[in-house]
Amino acid sequence: MNNQQAIDRLVEHLEWGWSEETVEAIEMGIHALKETKWIPCSEKMPEESVEIKEKKMEIKEAMEILEKDIHTEVPKAAISARKHDAAVRMALVALEKQIPVKPIILDELNGDIDCECPLCGKQVMSDAESRSNYCGECGCKFDWSEIDGKMEN
């Protein structure tokens, strides 16, 4: 299943008449799948985050709600339920990657930052001004607040 198939399955899932809280969690999962895009490291990740309308729910809260929606002990014949579960799991992974993580700073020299993604271990070198907000390998969101604080001082 690719991202678009997972998004389509979750959109169908919205029509099942869920509580407002569950609908918001599903919408956050769809948004995360659209934003993460699962692109190879040779392509560029989106630089700007698109805000979900009045983001009332925290990412972790949405993940907890979606986790409850995964079936347990699905019979082999229940193909639709397994596809649904795959879509929900993809949304959970995409949501998790939207939780900013601090890159591991390996070296800072002459305005360049050599760092490593704490989730996949990919090493990246970029200048402090044009650094990427996402890991080009696994798609996780970076938290550069530590570096931003140093640059302001």
C-alpha cells in the first residue's frame, strides 16, 4: 500500500460515523501522510509545515486514538480489515515522524552543521541558514531550536 492508497482508505473510514475526536485523529493521520510523502533522500522534503485547522489535538493524542482502531486477531479472509489496519499503521508512522526530534550535532564549523538523524542514523551536512526541516532519508521532522538559540546569541 502506498501513501495515496492509505489516504484514500482513511478518507473512506471517515464516512463510518465516528466521534468528533476520532474524526480529528484520522484527519491528522491523513495530513501527516500527505506531509511526510515518504520520498527518497534524493528528493527534497517540504520546507514548510501546513497547519491542520485549529490543531486542537496533540499528535500523541491522535496516535493513541488511532492505535485503538487497529483490529486484533483479524481472520485471513478479512482483507478489507487488514487493508484498513495497514492504512492506520501508515498514518501512525507518519504522525510519529511529525513529532520534532533534535538532530545529533556531530560538528559545527564555519557556519556548517554536521549532524545525524536520531531515528535512522543518516548523516547530513548543511549550512546553518539553509538546513532542512526534515530528514531526507526517513522523513522525520527536525527540531533545530538548540541551534536557533545559539545563532540568536
